[in-house]
Amino acid sequence: AQTVTQSQPEMSVQEAETVTLSCTYDTSESDYYLFWYKQPPSRQMILVIRQEAYKQQNATENRFSVNFQKAAKSFSLKISDSQLGDAAMYFCAYRSPNNNDMRFGAGTRLTVKP
Amino acid sequence: DAGVTQSPTHLIKTRGQQVTLRCSPKSGHDTVSWYQQALGQGPQFIFQYYEEEERQRGNFPDRFSGHQFPNYSSELNVNALLLGDSALYLCASSLGRPGNEQFFGPGTRLTVL
């Protein structure tokens, strides 16, 4: 079964600085999707960025980018120019292409200091 | 365009009771998935409904059941509540095939006393 591991329960970053959140996963599949979700105190999970495993190019969405290392089964999220509104729980998630079961990590709580 | 909505926002029940949670999918979506998020953990997949049938189920006991209506809205029912059922229950909607993006609702916080 696929598992997702986030080894950083908490991270802190100064406003306007850059922070990287780590995620590793275990799978025997060659094709799959990886996601980073943000969950603010309002509880609603918001998709931050998505990566298809067959794409070698790392996904980027404005200030958010990923470092996808397929061989190492690593999928880290970099947040540049951190803003106060970035403070939230961040979850890494894995899904097979034809599977409805999305597997989440335990999350990383990000604090942004003014 | 209305997103995914869930009701109620909060709910308090006692052990042994039964509870029903409701979810309305994002406009145009036909698939609803339910997740349980215990405090301090990531969400865990309960099941997914498509065309009014359970398409896939996670590792949850039969006390957890669901239903999808012709308008694609869905209910999650939990019978014989246990203290360990206390969690945030998230609904996510998507369109069509399994790999499409899921959009999440704000969740229902269930507390079992």
C-alpha cells in the first residue's frame, strides 16, 4: 500500500523568506499523482499544487514550486516570498491514476513570522 | 459558482448514537468522496460515491455507510458511535473519472462524548 511521510510536524519562516516542506512516499507504481494541500484554520482543504509522475518538469504555481525526485520518491514544496496568509497546515497527498483513494501525510504546520 | 458545502458545521453526539452528515458537491460535479480527519492527522479515505453507488471503500467498518442522491448530493451515516469516531469529516467532489481533481468542503466537526 502507498504511504506518505511528512517528517516535519512544524516549520517556521520569516515573512518574505523562503521555506521548503518535505514529503516522501512509498509506491511500486510508475504512474501516479502527487499533491500539496493547504488547510487553514477555516478547515477547508485547498489545492496548492499538483504533479503528474510522468512529467519530469517540476510544477510551479506563482510563489509555490515543487522539487519532484521520482527515483528518490521525494516531493518537496518550496514557498517563496512567504506571506502571513501562507500560515496553515500543509498536507502532501498521493493518488493512483485510476484509484479514488487519496493518501495523505500527517501534515506540517507552517508558521509565518512578521 | 457554489463550492462544496457540508452540514452541519459542528455536531455533538453520545456513544452508541447514530449520526448523518450531508454534502452538496460543487456545481457540475457528479462524484463525492468522504474522508475522516482525526485531530493532528491527515485525512483518511472512507468511501466514494458515483452514479448513486459506492465505487470504492477505504478501511472503515460497516458502521460507516453512505448514500448518493440523484442530484449528486451525499450523506454519510455512522451507527453505534464510538469515542474514536470524533473527527473532522471532509467531503470532496469531483467530476467523472477517478483521477480528476477533488474539491473539498469545510468539513463537519463531530464530537462523540
